[in-house]
Amino acid sequence: MSDLTTLTIAEIRDGLAAGRFSALELTQAYLAAMEAARELNAYVVETPDKALGMAAESDARIARGEARSLEGVPLGIKDLFCTEGVHAQAASRILDGFKPVYESTVTGNLWADGAVMLGKLNMDEFAMGSSNETSCYGPVVNPWRSAGSNAPMVPGGSSGGSATAVAARLCAGATGTDTGGSIRQPAAFTGTVGIKPTYGRCSRWGIIAFASSLDQAGPLSRTVRDAAIMLKSMASVDPKDTTSVDQPVPDYEASVGQSVKGLRIGVPREYRIDGMPPEIEALWERGKAWLADAGAEMVDISLPHTKYALPAYYIVAPAEASSNLARYDGVRYGLRVPGDDIVSMYENTRAAGFGKEVKRRVMIGTYVLSAGYYDAYYLRAQKVRALIKRDFETVFADGVDAILTPATPSAAFGVAEKAVASPIEMYLNDIFTVTVNMAGLPGIAVPAGLDDKGLPLALQLIGRPFDEEMLFRTGQVIEDAAGYFVPERWW
């Protein structure tokens, strides 16, 4: 039998149904892989007993002919998702020791469909970061290495643990969250597929909040088909989240492999930024050629307010974060650092519990919401956000079916390479992804090639609201043309 950890979710489903292996054997193979890969620092908590129990239950259901859509599929869960009785810390000291007594809606959906939980995955603290270096557990290491070098590379962030675990075959798929690119950018850095669904497609209930009007859960996987299978289970309306949308969840997998002949794919001129590396430009041109060869029509489009998206995002997101993170005070749960009185206890707890990047964003957010600055910053940023959304609405109204862009401005960079530089340099990693969150649209990153150092690069497809099917359909064309990318094992 070949290594079970190399199987895709679709192959696992077929193999379990045919009796070629058991869910218990599959889970044991992943647990062994996780143990051998601890230096990647992908998992912050492993749950072997829980995983083996869930796998045994899956085997029993399969034997009874009652298999569900994700029966026996071992998954990793980003530490931002609350999981009943299991550590959920958002990779922050301020939630030290927190074990929720409830399950997030998204993870509850996955378990209801038969998935097996392997553990909780590392991430940037409170999802604030683009490299997975802000975690209180230390940086995650990308399983990819630059040619001729042993220097550790970042996996991107904030869902860096999820991306590394999927790329290194430490889970069959993983959950992530995307506030400004935190699924798509790490997917691009690790040669995996990551989709941010339309805002409201997946419930946010039980996901530790960063920026409530931007956060959205989604899957990271090895293939476009696997992402479609996972999203079908993750998505749902939820009365506990009034921003979730009551729309039927399609059979996303059915759209994978459908023809793209006659589709109009937009290519926004504003995404050709100054100083764009030639390899990113060449990748974009290849993507256009692949879609055109498959029968799609490539259309030049304009999204004129794109240049304002990044500064507007870094006003809106910190503002919402400063409000959401005000609840962490050391009183009810998590870290508590004593003080002389209640105020000093608050101050001491937050000073010790939050990392540097979280403090930076909380202070920015508090500033832009303060009296005298609200209109100048936050209100203006929300107006810009409305214009960005209108740009996309105009393009889609003109008959464009999807939009093709680069996913990131570069391949993965070295651990600590940018962390000591200006924060602005790190924030620029989100330049191609934040518009999608600001407009509430779906976006997918699909591996499309390697740079001259052998590191993965990806293309991004952006769709109409609640038209994730189009992204799976067009994303499959890129995957078919580019092939699959697997890191050479060194750990």
C-alpha cells in the first residue's frame, strides 16, 4: 500500500468506500507524519485520542453503509476556531489555557459530515500577520526550501500552520480564515489551494474575531476538487450569525471540470503594480493563455479604486480589531496578571498577553475611532470601501464572469527576513488580496508554477458574490495546465 498521507480527499473517499484501507489506518498514518514533522511547528495541539475515536466511529458507519460526505477524512483546524473541550487560543498568550465549552458552527458542520480532527494548527496571533511569525508558539516553517539553501522560509499568514500542514501531508485538508488574504496568501506560498468564500457563506459563530465585517472561513487543500468538497461541508446558514446568508449551498464538486468555453475573464490593469517582479508578470501571462486555450475570452478591465484598498483595509481592520479585542481583560477567562486595582490588572494583563503586532493594530484602531479622527479616517475608509465594491459590481454587470490576478507579489521569503523591517513591507504582501475582502467577494488561489528558486507561485481568481462554483470551474483549468506541486521532504 502506498503512503496513505499522499491521497487527496477525493481519493480517500473512494479508497474508504472500496475498503482498500480503514479510517483508523489513515488516521494513524497522519499521526505518525505529524510526530515526524514537529520541527515545522504546524500544530500547537495534537488530539490523537480524539482522532482515533472519531476514526473508529467512521469505520463503524462505513461498515453499516452510513458513510457521510467527509467520513474518515483527517483534518487540521486553525487555532482560531473554537472546538469543544479542546484548546483554542488564537496563538495568543492572552487566551492561555482557554478550552471552549462549545463548538464553532464550521467545525461542527465538518464533524457532522464525518471528518476526523487531528489537532489545532498554528497561526499568526489573532490572525494578524502575513508570515506566521507573530504566534506566541513561534514561527511556522514552510516545507518548501529555496534551491541550494537550508534557510527556513515562512509559509505566509495568518493561516500558515494550515498551509504548511496541507503541503507537508500532515492532514488531508485544513480550515483557515481570511480577513485580508490569510487563506490565499499562505496557499500561494506553499503550493496549496485556498479559497475565501463570499462573506456570509460560512458562519463566523465560534471563530475568534479579528475584523467582523471582513473575516470569513474557508478551506485549504491540495486540489481544487478537495477545496470544493470541503466548502460544501463548511458552508451553511446559521441563526447564531446574522451575517450568514440563507442561500442553498450548491454541490461545488459538480462544477469542477466543467467547460469554460465562452466565459469572459477580466484582467484588471490596476494590478500591474510598479516594481512587479518579471516572474509574477510571466505567471499572469501564462494563466491568461491557459484560460484562453480552454475557450475563455480574456477581457481587459479597470478597477480604478484598487490603489486605495490597502490603506483603507489597514484602517477598517484595526478599527474592528480594537473593538473586538477589548473583551480580553483577564477577568473571565485566559491570562490574568495581578495589579494593585482593577484598572492596573487590565493594563498588566493586556500588556503581557498581546504580542507586538496585535498591540500595534489595537493602537491604530483605537486612534482612528477616537473623537476627532473617526470622520477623517474610519468613515472615509468605509466610503472608499463602497467605491471598491462598486468597481467590481460594474465589471460583473458588464458581463465578466471571473477576474484573473496574481495571488501574491512574490514567492515565500525567509523567516525573520521582513519581520524586523518596516511593518509596511509586510503589509504589502496583501496587495492583491485585500480588495476581495473589502468587497465581500469570493477568491481562490491556485498553484500555477515555481519561481527560479523552486518556490511555489499562484494565481488568484475572483468571482461574483456567491458564485464560488465559477472559481472551482476556472481554477480547475489552471490546475490542469500547471500540475501539482509537492515539496521535497527534508524534515
